[in-house]
Amino acid sequence: MPSFELLCLAVLQALVLLAIAPLMTGISRMIRARMHSRRGPGVLQDYRDIVKLLKRQDVAPASAGFVFQATPYVILGAMLLLAMALPVFTRHSPVGAAADLITFAYVFALARFFFALSGLDSGSSFAGIGASREVTMGVLVEPTMILSLVVVALVEGSTNLGSMSAAISGGYLQAPMAILLAMVAFAFTVFIEMGKLPFDMAEAEQELQEGPLTEYSGASLAVLKLGLGLKKIVLAQFLLGVFLPFGNLDSFTAGDIALAVVALPLKLLTIFVLAGLIENSMARGRFLMTSRVTWIGFGCAVLAFVFYLTGL
């Protein structure tokens, strides 16, 4: 059982990630607007949108059932659980029991399952199409994500995210090629899951993965947007916390704490800026062509596994 101090740290880091999620998504929107030669919204616009939605009436379709109403809270709760388990400020997870690779995969799949099912439960044909596309993206992306993490777990001898992070942080220069390729594959899946081009279109975000959002309104839409924004932060922090844990606490000294607090937003900002620059340097592609692109990431993950088998 984790100590009371570690539980407090887990809750704190989850709340911090939740608080900065709208800021990071706002920065992504600002980068997109600037690269399109537009003024665009301010970086705080997502905060204003969420506050506005929380004040509005929550209207659900007459045919919507329990799944439709519960999905926003299931997604937000699942992402908060993952945020508590990730190595954020420290090189080890504050909640080791939830920081297992298998647990992460199931919780993440649970959020995707409810999000897709909510589109079907709404009774809207458009939301149903979005749900089918969400499931398709899961089939294309999740094998790459899981295989890349399994390679790291095999190399480091543990499926615990904190142990993987601590082991990798012990020697960046000695990291085998298998881990480096696994990091590339996982970064590829993070880019896709963040809803970037050519896998989604920001100006018409409800066309692809976020089609189930069509029938949501009011507080439910606000909670769902918070959950989806936190999902992007969790994935970015997963990449940073496991593969690039520099700046994380190794000991609870004043200097290390200050470094971890400063490093967290800077590292997340770097990930979102790089993703925004790459996204807006690419053209939108047809959804049916997505499977041909995702083979790149899966190929890197398979190559990482082959390198592990050969000892590289």
C-alpha cells in the first residue's frame, strides 16, 4: 500500500495535469492559427469554453441511455487514474499498483470503449460513424503502443512504469537500440492519439475520432472536453515520464523539487509545440489511407522487438 504522502503526491500531480490540459490544447490551437496566417483564439480560450459550457443546460437525445450520460465521467476518471499512476515529478510512480503496463492498457482501452459506445448510444447516425472510426483508430494504433512498451518491459525486466522509467534514466547513453526504436514507435502513437494531421482535422474535429461529441452539450460536453484534453496530456507525459525522465525527482531535496516543478511544463510545452509544428507541416489525408501510414509506427515497434531478440 502506498503511504499517505505518496497518495497526496499522486492526487496533486493528477490535478496539476488536469489544470494545465486546457492551456496545452490552447497553445496547440494558437500554433495552428499562426502557421495558417490567422490570428486565432488566445491560449486561454479553452478555459473560457469550459467555464461557459459548465453554466449551460445539459441536453441529451431522447434515445440516449446510461452509457451516453456516464461516458464523460468515465473518461475523465480513467485519465485522472492514469495521471495519478504516471511518473510525473518523480522517477517512480506514486501509486505502484496502478502503474503497471497491463493496467494502463486496460484503463486506456476502457476509455476508448466508452467513448465509441457513447456515439452508438446517442442514436445519431453521424455520431455512430465517428464511433466506428474511433474503434478503427484503436485497432490501428494500440498494437503499436502495446508492442513498443512490451519491448521496454522485456529489456528492463519489469512491467511497472516507474521501474522502467528509473532504469532508463540510469543510462541514456547505454540505452540499447531496441529502447530507442520503441520510443520512436510510441511517440508515433502519441502523435496519432493527440488527433493530429493527417489522422484528424482540427478545424472539423468531429469528422473523425471526436464524432461521438456531436450530441453532447452543457456540463457533459465540458467534462468530456476536459477528459479528452487530459488524455493528450497523459499520453505526452507517458512518453516523457517513461522514455525521457530527465528532470524528475531522484531525491526530495529543495533543488530537485524546484527542477521537477520547472521541468514539467517545459517538457510538455516542447512536446505540444513539436506536435503542432509537425501537424501543420503536413496535408490532410483520406481516412481510408490511415492504415498505410500507421504501418510505419508498427514497423518500428516490430523492429525494436527484433533488436531485443538479437540483443541490440
